[in-house]
Amino acid sequence: MAGDVRHYLQWHITHICNLRCAHCYQQDYAFHLPAERFYPALEQYMAFVSARGLQPQINLTGGEPLLHPSFFDFVAEIRRQGAKWAVLTNGTLIDTEIAGRIAALQPVFAQVSLDGVKAAHDAIRGPGNYEKALRGIDCLKKAGVKVLVSFTAQKSNVGDFAALADVCRKHRVDKLWWDRVVTADTETLALSTEEFASLVRQANEIQLKFTRRRSKTKIDNGRALQFLCSSEPRVYRCGAGGNLLIFLPNGDVMPCRRLPFVIGNIETTPLEEIVAGSDLMCELRTAPPPEKCRLCPKLSLCRGGAKCVTYAQTGQLHARDVNCFMPLP
């Protein structure tokens, strides 16, 4: 039904969560997507990607998606309609039974968030949750599921990355990827440019070490600006405005969860009309790169860096990445 070019839907099927992470961008923790609203929304999305010849991948998240009572019913319907799927979870609810049920539905991957080793992770996500997340990872691996670990770098945990990489290797995680916390708090949360540059260099050195040791765990250094120190760059470009959409449990549609813009609601306006009528979607897709970046030799790789990080700190949507450490020409 669709081509090989992938389109990603990050679907927050619930705001309900069993954790209260220090850096969470969510404010409401009390609403599930009603099951009866899921199916027409899915039909609209599938028609949207089919009309464009795209291969849909639906990443279910929350809140904590595994708390939704209809989670496995939703996944079954997603697969029935021919879409790929993945789950983004804190990992704390996954036991042998849950891991087996996930594996049986053949996800592209299961992503578990780890924000450092025990002390740092539990300081951010609550006491005891580090061990619970590791248990969930082990159950998923034993069930044959591809496991990604997501690390959100901030001032309190930036020194944990090397130790976390070793933990991921020992637990046979397939990929450890990382990104910066999105926040306006530059005093206590956001990385300075020096901290970010140091972490980029460190992450690349760890990947080179893992490659020499033939480790099966990959350190993915392809996010915004991380390629500046990577020997084998696989450059990630933000899909906001292009091959990415966000659905929230109340039907709101966003171009990116980390940018604070709602472009419509799928329960009141057809998805095609929302996207076609959104000036912001067009702007994100077609705006020229930041003026300071236009003579940079790396421009074609990053297009100015992470808009969400820069917007959170400056209020400017098309400014040069606040953590870029490339010398200006």
C-alpha cells in the first residue's frame, strides 16, 4: 500500500504516567485517549500516508503507553492496517509476560529511557526506577525485541554517559542514542556549549572503542550537531514539517512534541486540512537556514541544528543552534 519512504507518527495515547520525571514537558497526567476515538484517527492517518505513497511507522508513547488498557488492541489494529510500530516507554512496567506480548506483535523496536546510572537516573525519575528499567530491558532482550536506550543529556547527568554506555553494552542493548534536554533553564538543566561539545567528543570515542571491541551495542551520534565529531556520520534531520507528526490524547496535532505549537485537532478537523492549512508546517519545511549558518561547510548536514533546543532558550524558531561549536566562517 505504501512506498519505502517512511513517515513517523509519534502518538501519545495517554497522559497518565507512573513517574514524574524532573525534565518532563508534560503538565497533565490524567487523560487516556478514549478507545473509540483511536480507530477513526488511525484511519485518517493511514489515508494521509497512503495518499503520499509513504510507509507509516507509529511510535506509541505517553505518559507511559503501557498503562493504557487498550494498548495491545491498538497495536493489533495498527499491524492489521499495515503500519510498522514501536513503543517508547520508561521500561518500569515490563516483565516477562509484557515483553512476550510486545515481541509477538513484532515492533520495529522498544525504546527505554535511561538518564544515567542508578543515582542520576533515580534522582530524575524517582527511587528504584533504574533497576526496574534494567529489568524491563532484560525481559525485552530475552523475548527477542530490538532495544534502544534514550538518554536525555542535562547538567546533572552529563558525567554519566560513559558508565551508561557500559551498562547498555552489558545488557545487550542494540543502540544507545542521546539528545539534549529541551528547556529554558540554562542555569541548572540545559548543557552549555562546552559541556555539549565535550559529550559529543566522548560519545564518538566510546563508539570507536565499541567498534574495535566488536560490541553489538551501537552508540548513535547522529542527532543535531553530534555529527561534528563523528567518524561515520549518520546525520539525523528533524522531521518537523516533513515526515513527522504528533498526536496527543485529546486529538491535538503538533509538528514536533518538543516545539510548543498545536496546528489543529483531528477530532474537529480532518488531518488533510490541518496539514494543508498549517503555515507553520510549511515554514518548518521551507524556511531558509539561519543567516549565521549560510557559509558553514556543514550546512547541508544540519540545516542549523535543533530548532526545539534553540527555541526553548531563545524564543527564535530559525536561529543558529545555541550549542553549535563550529567556528563561524
